Amino acid sequence: MSLEQKQLTFDITKDHHISKRPKLNEDDLLEDDDDAPDNAVDAAVDFALQMMARDQRSYSHQNKRESTITFSVAPHRDTIGLKSNQFVSQICASLQAGELSHEAYTRAPIDIVVALDVSGSMRVEKLDLCKNTLKLLLKELHHDDRFCLISFSDEAKIEVPMLKVNEDQKRVALNIIEHLSVRGRTNIASAISLAAQIANSVQQPNKVRSVFLLTDGQANVGPTEAKDLVELTGIFVEAGHKPTSPPISLHTFGYGTEPDHKLLLDMAKTTSGGCFYPVKDNSQVFSAFGDAVGGILSVVAHNVCLTISVPVEAARCGSEIIAVHHENKREIADGVWQVYIGDVYAEETRDIIFEVTLASPSRSFLQDSTPAIPHALVELTYIDTIHHTRVGPVSSVAVIKRPNSQTLAWPNRDVAIQWLRVRTANCIAQAESLAKQGELDKAKKELEDWIEEFTRESFEIGAAKEPLIEQLRMDLTESLDLLKGDAYNAYVENDLGVRVRTHMSQRCSEPFTGKRNVYRTGQKRFRAQAFHKGSALS
């Protein structure tokens, strides 16, 4: 039986690939193949051909207009022989958002709530910088956008109510901003509670919703424990959220060295697409804010979600998902995983790496055939904010050939690079955890060993000069240098945490535009530079 002889005779439904199935271990895969019937392999090959044909029809239909997100799935190696002594493979689901041309730039309207710390520590110079930043933000907003300003100290207070932005509203807002003054202490919980309440109270919200929290201090009024504040953030954001409403992203900005940076990072992580910007000095205030604004003004999709499963026919040959490398993952059925990506900006990429055990088909079947077995089915759904449509599910299959030999195909270069990214982020996170426990020597050894392995692997796949590889290498080296200092402190912990978050989320939160960041999109770079330039003129 050859692949060409297979006929495409029926469509695949969700029930066809989402099913309960027994877990298999490595010993099961090493056993001879009497438990894997020939017809299971036949069915798996059928499935692969059908899904590839369906994908081709789906993309043919979608390409009648330009796709907002392109989508593909590929294994680390497309051929892995049964005698190769390999039992697990990585698979990468890749998303690429298109560019927004300046000529035909029609962005989605936004709802933005800014919560500004006006406590006593926000001295005149800091507050003036924030005022000028807000003035630049108002210049970027269109008549379909909504803007709200909250100030907070001992309590949170609405300064500018949530209204659509017109020229009269801008003048009123600018006048209010100009007369803000410092007072009291810092109640972060009150600020988040009020901001979320206002954002969720809009009856017909815009497609993009965001809260910006700007602070230079630690919470010292109301709930002050970091764990409580992170939990409350999630509760506040979800409390009034309607199922049909777009998600709310929280972007946090910590000025100077006093804020609890880990708290602000963890708060941002509780929301869809949220980022934390550590603003170390006044010169970075404008570019950090501009980078974040450039992101929310270029959202092309939200509620982006992947569903990952192994076709039941391939599962009968021993294939199952054993790891999904993403922060927002959950198993929604036995062997079926959902990855929630949230919102995606123009030009951004998302590469979701997961691992599967390799199928072990019948040896008798393999005498005259080299089956291409579907090891994973990935479905993509999202809301297209540019074309105002719901997209998906769009399906793609990862196929791996399993000849009865020692054959081992050369790695897919793109997948190999992303696998290095994931392991680098995990290594820095592990080093951070060890250092926090006082195991500094072990933390440094962890990084040193991985740097050596990372260098070897990146050279072997010919990717040593790739921009992402160079940034990963730099982050590894700088992380090691940080741990070689006299002590592990909050500054080091924050720095390592931001690096991990950046590479795991594949999103830039770097306030300094002079430093190259492979995740910074054109829109984010443009806005960051524009805000920085605007600050010099104001």
C-alpha cells in the first residue's frame, strides 16, 4: 500500500480525534508490535492525507483575502527510524501575524484605562514625566477610542471618566492631567479594582482593552502581600467580564528601584498579553510607555487559542503528548491540550513547542512501506480585529515518517531554534529558582553547562549568527554575570524574571530602544521612538 493509493473519502470531525485513550509508557513502545494492528497505521496514513487536503482547501479559501495570521505545524525531524533509538520528538506550532502598512493602516479601536500613582514618593519630576507621557498618549488616540484616567494614593479616584475621545474630551483631559499633584501613600489593590470595574462597565467595549498601571513604590495601604495582590488582580479583571467581551490586558510600569518588580511582573502575567516594563531611570519612561502603546495600537487578533491532540489512530501506535511548553496551557480532555495565547500584535510570532512519544507501527506492515504517520493535530481559532471576523478552527497536521531503519533526518532549523529558545528560558528560570534558595554555585553551574550545550547545538544547525540565537546567548551570558555578583537580591531576581518572561511570551517589554530586541515589532519600535522624540520636544 503506498500513500498515492490512499483515497480521500470522508471529513474528520472533532470527535474523530478527541477521545479517551490509555496512557502509554516507554516500555510499551519498545515491545514488539503485535499490539499495533496494521489497520491502525493504514487509518493514520489516511488521516494525514485527509487533513493535509483539508488544510489546502481551507487555506485556498482564506487566501481570497490576506490572512491576518499564517499558521503551520512542523516536527523537529520529519523522518525518525524505528531503530534510531529515539522515542520522543518535539513539534512546533508556528503563528505569524502580518504587517500593517502605514498607508492602509486601519487599527482596531481601543479602550484604555491608565492608573497613575500620585503618592508622596512620586516627586514633582517623576509626576511631570508621567504627565507628559499621558499627553503623548492622548495625541495617538482616535475618536473611536475610549480613555480613562485614575489616580491612586491612599485610595483610587477617577480623574477622567471612560469616554470616547474627541477634541473637547482631549482638552478636558489635558487640563486635568496638568493639575495632578502628589498625596498620601500607595494602594495598588484599590487602583486595580477600580480600573477593572471601569473597563468591564462599558456596555459595548472596543475590540482591544487595556489597563496601564504606573507606580514607583510598593503597596503600603490596603492588601500589601504580593500573593494577595496577584490573586486579587485576576479576580478583579474577571469579576465583571462578559463572555462575549474581549479580554483585558494589564501592562505594569515600575519606576526606579523601589517598586516590587516581581509583584508587577506577576500581576501583568495574570492577564491576556500583559507585560511588565522595568523603568530604571527617567530617560526610559517615554520609550517604555511608547513601546506598550505601540503594541495595543497594533493588535490584529485576540482570543488566539490552539487545541493540540494526537489522532486516535496514531495513539494506537503509541503516540501521545507528554509536554506542552507554554505558561497558559491546560488539558481539556485526556490527551487533548489547549494553549491560550491571548492577543497578538502585527508582525509578532508565536511558536508553541510540545513533545510527543513516537508512534511504533507494526513491523510486518513496515516490510514494504514507510508510513508517514500524523503525530499531532493542531487547530487554531481567533478573533480577527482587522476584518472583524471569527476565524477557525484552522487545522494542521505534523507528520513524521517511521521507517524500519536507523534513519534520522536533519533537524528542521526553525523548530530547532525554537527548541533552543524554550530550553534557554527554562534554564534561566531554574537558575533563578536555585539562586533564590541560596544555591548560587548550582545556579551558575546550571547556566555554564547550558551555555556550552547551547553553543554546540546552535553551531551544528548553522544558526549561530541568527538574531534570536545571538539574543539568547547574550541573555545567558548576562544572567551568569548577574549571579557572579556578591549577592542574590531583588534586582537580580527581577532581571532574570523579565528575561524568562520575554522569551517564553515572545514579546518585547524592553524600555530602552537603543538595545536590540528581536521581539520588538515595527509598530512598537515606531511608537517607542516617537514618544522618546516627543518627550524631547515637550
